[in-house]
Amino acid sequence: MTATALKAATALQPALLKSFYAEMQRIRVIEEEIADRYAEQKMRCPVHLSIGQEAVPVAVSALLSDDDQVVSTHRCHAHYLAKGGDLNAMMAEMHGKAPGCCGGRGGSMHLFDHKVGMLMSLPIVASSIPIGVGAAYGMKQQGKDSVCVVYLGDASVEEGVFHESANFAQLHKIPVIFLCENNLYSVYTHLGDRQPDRPLTQVAASHDLPTDHVDGNDVAAVHAAAEVAIDRARSGRGPSFLVADTYRWREHCGPNYDNDIGYRSEEEFQAWRVLDPIERLRRQLIDSGDLDDAGAQALTDGFKAEIDAAFDFAENAPYPEGQTAAGGVYA
Ligand SMILES: Cc1ncc(C[n+]2csc(CCOP(=O)(O)OP(=O)(O)O)c2C)c(N)n1
Ligand SMILES: [Mg+2]
């Protein structure tokens, strides 16, 4: 355990760690259910699952209020759920139904819930970054102490708009946190083939951003590092760039495992699987005497019924009316 993680784990109360466990497990159960039902073809949108990556959004959202905003990417389910996004609206959206959070027109990569500060998710890589910076600039101009967390994948750093946004944010001391979930891959290409010589933190530091790098599967370590960055933004000291190393368990897009197609190995997957953020925390809580098997079960008991009800809601909801098809189209 790193010094940061050790400090974080000892500082956090067991009750908070248990809530992290439950929240991560809830997101996992929801995404596993999506994967299990995907072949039924009732959800006709692509799905980018975050199974294995649950620690980052859960740790970060615990530090945010509904007035703080987040923006996300194509891989947005966990960000939306951890920020408190409405599950029925998410499931309806994934089924293309009218009560979906985007009116059934967006699908799984367009999850919004403005009541809880889930500003948007966008599938064009890096396109949400300047929008998050703009939202945070607005907060600053209005004299608020709110912040915006911009979730981005390791590939986003290779897009020009990341650099323009980072530069602008630092020049204007904008209260934004660039939270890079480094799952090592951009689709099938390993980070080592894309950035063989430069750590991601070094790329961000070239814009003079304060940077940090944590084990993204250690929820307490992420919480500790995010707390520093969020406090910096909230107190007017400007943006930060935080890299959290993690791993997606399933294929880039879709419900399956794809360790057999050649771009990564079963051995690599298994090495990351033992770093499962949920199982690590469960074991930590059991070892410290703060949780037992029955307690862990009790924390997660209601999730299956909740997601079944959300699927029922989505499947029984109406499709959008045909005559509204041009609504929201700007030309
Ligand atoms: C501008 C742009 N280029 C290419 C794509 C196709 N694409 C979708 S996701 C993705 C990789 C994204 O990798 P990363 O940012 O690391 O996120 P991850 O999928 O690993 O969570 C690519 C290339 C896209 N959506 N937008
Ligand atoms: Mg990636």
C-alpha cells in the first residue's frame, strides 16, 4: 500500500468505507444485469461497461454536492450512477423510451441528470472536456465555490482539445479537476504503444497543472487524492490533473470478455482481476472487523430488486411520439 493509500485508509471511517462498498457493488450489479440482458436486443444502443473501474466515480462523488457538476464520456454509466443519476431514467434511455434521461434519443452514451449535477456525457472522445471547463468557468464567474469534475479516458489526452482546455483552465484558474481513468487501452491499443516515453502526468504538467497519480482500484487512495484536487479547485487555486490506474474487464464496447482476440492476454486480465476494487475493500473491512459476510450481504440485498424494477419500468414505458422526432434538432 502506498503512503497516500495508507493515510487514506486509516483516516476514513468504517461507515464511509461501507457506503463505498455498497455503492460500488450497486454499480457492478447494474452493469452485470445490462450485460446479461444485452443479447435480448431490447437495448439497441452500444454499451461501454465500467465493470472493474467502479472505485473512481464512487470515491469522487462522495466529495461532491449536487451543485458540483461532472461531465463524462462514452463510458458513463458508473459516473452517472455514482453522482446520483436516476436509474429508471437511465434504463429507459438505454431502451430508447420516452422517459429516458435524453428522451430516448441518446442511448447509453448520453446520460444526463441536471438535478444531481450530472451535466452530460458525450461519446466523441475529449469533446466533453471543454464543456466541463466552460461549466466550471461559469461557476467561478458567478462567485460560487462549486467545482466540475471532467472524467476522461487515457486516450483523451491525445486530442488537441484536451490541451487547449488544460491551458485555458490553468491560465484562468478554473475550478475543474481533470480525472483521467487510465485503463491502459484506447479500444485495442495499449498506452505503451501510444505514449511510450511520457507518463500522462508529465503531459498534463507541461500545462503547469498540479498532477497526482493513484491506484484507481483503491477507493480510499482515490478519495484522498481527489480530495486534495477538489479542495484546490474549491478554494480558488485552480485546476488539477489526476491519473487513476484501473482496468476494464469486458470488451471496449459490448457485454462480452475479449481476452482471446489478441490485443491483450488472459494473464494480464487475471492480474488485474485480483485487484478488483470491490473485493479488495470487502476483504479490508472484514480483516479490520468492521464487516462480516452477513453484513456485506445485507448492504447489497436490495439491489437486484431495484434493477429488476428499473428494467420493468423501461420495458413498459412508451417510445417517443413519432411527430417529436425533429424536436431538439438544430440546423
Ligand atoms: C474523436 C473520436 N475519435 C475516435 C472515436 C472512437 N472511439 C470511441 S472510444 C475510443 C477510445 C477511448 O479510449 P479512452 O479515452 O482511453 O477511454 P476508454 O474507452 O478506455 O474508457 C475511440 C477511439 C471517438 N468516439 N471520437
Ligand atoms: Mg482507456
